[in-house]
Amino acid sequence: MAPKYRLVYFNVRGRAELTRLLFAAADLEYQDQRFEFGSDQWKELKPNTPMGQAPLLYVDDVALCQSMTIARYVARTTGLAGRTPIEEATADMIVDGLDDMQRKLVAMFNEKGDEKKAELQKEFVGSFLPQFLGNYEKLAGAEGFFVGDSLTWADIAFFNLMGWVTPMDPAVLGGFPNLSKVMDNVQSQRGIARWLKERPQTKM
Amino acid sequence: MPTYKLTYFNVRGRGELIRLLFAAGGIPYEDVRIEWDKWPELKSKTPMGQVPTLEVDGQLMICQSMAIARFVAREAGLLGKTSVDQARADMLLDGGMDLGKLFTEMVMEKDASKKAEKKKEFGEKSLPPFLALYEGFAGGNGYFVGDSLTWADIAFFNMMDFITAEYPSALDGYCNLNKVVDNVKTNPGVAKWLKERPVTDH
């Protein structure tokens, strides 16, 4: 009998959205449990979690934490991790490489000083992004897939992260046809398209 | 069997986990170590301008140390037996990397007095809760996942190898964690590698 999945996180996209997109792409049922920040529910649950952190994925009654572990588990379970060991390694490589961009985004969001924040954003949009995206353009095929010739979690992870970038610079993928194709492939996937329409709209 | 070529600098750093996994799995590979001055010409030939890289059969090149390590762990049968076991191993590794990042920040700090401060903070605030938590994760048999060696054990051993260089008594009193370290060190492939590997500062 298929396990029951319960994803536990705050009411934001944040570090859980990749997993939600993967469940959606596979049309795999799960409970999307959300807490408000600082809620009593989270305060009570926290000490009973493996590392005192969210997101968590309960697979029946086994608790998993660490957002990328959870996403990778769901990707493997739903056949979106790559079809061979080499494809899996290629997908892992693409996903891990996104960490550089994610760290910069997190640093910008956490920066409280307006002036420093504007400075970080300028550097991000003006010098980091063109180089980073230029490199990822080469890694994506002309068909718009990072791995082989079909959708994997590498494409979905890229799409998800760009969700925090495009508000800063809507035309950012202008000179990158392969990456634009990746975005198209992901957002037109049936399960994902439906989720994008239905999901709670949150700032983060 | 495919041919594997690992390229990295002549340090343990982000390459050593991969080397330990090849050793544990008894998988032959070419352990290429490049000098710093050779790096600029090689950089543009890599997928993301970084090493380590793994070449498979002289063609496909994978980068990102954890992607490579995970691939080798799978080839070596050290990933975990079930998908939940594999996720548990991943989770423990990810948690270890969180600590590893803080440790690396501390070690790389150039300002001597800031470094001393960070070293004290890491040793008193970051390391003890982590070890206490992981003592609980490790079984009495000295394995983090199930009842046999996985890459989670080897990754822990590798990380503690770096950490105990700065905090020699860090593992004192942690029965289960010391068993994990023993289990890794006595794996025949790992034992051989530990005897033979180049001795480097990092």
C-alpha cells in the first residue's frame, strides 16, 4: 500500500516549494500542512523533530528533514530524479549548482539595511546573474531540459528558484533561449500548471 | 567497468569524501591532483568553473562534490538499502554540511582575533549540540542508517577528521559516534587508503 505523505512547513514557498512542485508534477497526493511563523503548533512540534527545523516530510510515521533531502526523495519516488546513475548525478550537479544563487537570494532577503540591500541587488542583477545564467544556458539543451531529453527535478528546481529572481528583473531570461525553454517546459507540465493556478499566493 | 578520473587540487578538502568512497567500494579510479598554477587553463573546461570533477569513460564530466560523492556512493553500494534509508543518509549528511559550513568559515577567517572568537564560539556553541544530536542518530552498533556501513558514516568520519584537527577531544565520551569512526576506519578499503593517502594540511 502506498505510503501517506505529509509535508510540514510555514505558509510560504521558501524551502518547501520545490517539493510541492514535485508532488504536483507527479500528481502524487500529499497533505500540505502549513504553520504561521511563531505559531504555537510549530513551537510544540519543533523539539519533536529530527533537527528542530522545517520543512519536514512524514512518510507514514518516518520523519525526514532537510529541504533538499526531502525534494530528492520525492524526485526519486516520482521518477523525476533521472533515469540512470549518470543522469541522477547530472541532475544533482545542476541542483547543487543552484545553491550559489539561492545563497545570494537569501542574503538579500535577510539584509535589513536598505542601502546595503540595494547594493547587493545591484551586484546580483548586474554582475552575478549574467555570468551564472550564461553558464546555465550552456548546460541546458536546446530542447529545454538540463538532463537527457525529458523533465527532471533539475528543470523544476531552476524554475522554482527563478520565481524569486524574475520579480527583480522580469526580462532576465531575455538572452537565454535554452533557459526560457526550460521555464516553458516546467510551467506547461500539466500537474505544475494546475498547481501554479491553485497554490496559495505568498510573498516568499 | 567504466573508467573514472577524479580531478581536484592536492588537498583533501572537497575531494576526500569521494576518494574515501572509491576506496570503501574497492573501485579503481585515477586520482588526479592539479597544481594551483595549472588551474586557470583547466577552469574553462569544467561545467561550472570548479573542481572536483569526475570524468566517466573519458567523456562525461560531472562537477559539484556532493553530486560526485553520491554517484560514487551508489556505485559502491553505500547509499542506503531502501529509498527511506537513502533519504535518512541524505538528511544526516545535509545536517553535517550545515555544521561543516560554519567550521569552514571559522578556519578561513583571516583576521586572527576574529578567528579566535569564531573558534571559541564553534567549539562551545555549535559543535556540542551537533555531536549530542548525532550521538542519538547513530545506533549502538555504530551505523547511522540501518545495520551496515553507508556513506553517512564515511562522511561523518571525514568531517570529524577535519574537526578533530582543531578540537582534538571533540569525540570524547560519545560511545556511538566513536563506534561509527571505528567502523569506517576498519573498513578494509578505507584502512588501506588511510595508510597510503598523501598527507596534506587541508
